[in-house]
Amino acid sequence: MTTMMERPRGTDAWTVDDLAGLPDDGLRYELLDGFLLVTPAPLGPHQTAVLEIAVLLRTAMPSHLKVYVAPRDWQPDRGTSFQPDVLIVRRDEDRDGPITAPLVLAVEVQSRSTRRKDQLLKYSKYADCGVASYWIVDPDEPSIVAYDLVDGAYVEVGRASGEERVTLAQPFEVTVTPKALVSG
């Protein structure tokens, strides 16, 4: 059965309320400052990296933090709703429903369809909304670039590719080997 979905008029910005009317069709629907972003379901290498990152973080993180994998909505304002591939939130700020508090860590695993969005759009929005640490992982050419928020702007704090190891201090000490993230 086909159903029609009402959307905001072309001049209206999307809000988090509009997301409830979108179909459950395997696509990822996100909002950035009132604009709807739609990406296809991720493929195997992407999902392998997401799982390995979550396990790595879960093993190393202190008990006052909680790790999630997408889909888990983070809605810092009415016009923005992201589903980071992996996110960490403080347990005392975790609630049923969308997370609204600034994240401790957001991790985006790139794919061809998300590369620009992850490197430019989300990078800027995460910084503007106070996300303390942001990692960008590329499973195709196994690599990681890590940023920490300093005085409202991201500063690169670590980078590695292939078999190289990088030890990151925030949000807690953890050592990452990019190739291990995709070899499962």
C-alpha cells in the first residue's frame, strides 16, 4: 500500500516534529538547520566499522558514560536531528526519546554518500552545538581523524591510517588502529 506524506511547504523549514511522518523505509533521515538530509542504508564495511568502534569504546569508557550506535537521534535544536554512527553521552543526560544534551563524542563513519556531509556540514554543526569530541572514520582507506572542541572550535588531536595506532586522550584514553576497525 502506498501512503502519501505531507511535507512542509517549500518555504517552510523542517522540524524534528516532521520526522515522525517519514516512512520507515531503511533510509536515514536527518535534519540540519531545517533542511532534510536523506542517505541510503549503510553497507557492510561501514557497519563493521561502526560495530568495532562501539566495542572498542565500550571496553575503554568509564561507567558514567553510555555508548549508542545509529539509529539514535540527537536533537540539539528544533531544526536539527542527527543520527551519529556512534555516539557517547553522559548517563545522567541520557533520556528516553531523542538526546538533546551536547554529546561527549560523535563518530561518523564515511561512505561515498556522506563524505561531504561528515567533513563539512556535521563538523560545523557538532562544533556549534558543543560536541566535545568528533571522529571521522573512513572504512574504504582505513583511517581516522579525531578532533576535540577547544574554545568553540575543533582542533585536530590525532590521525592514523592503516596499521598505524593513535592514542586519543578524550573523551577518555583509547588507542585506535584504523585497519582493525574494518577487518572485524
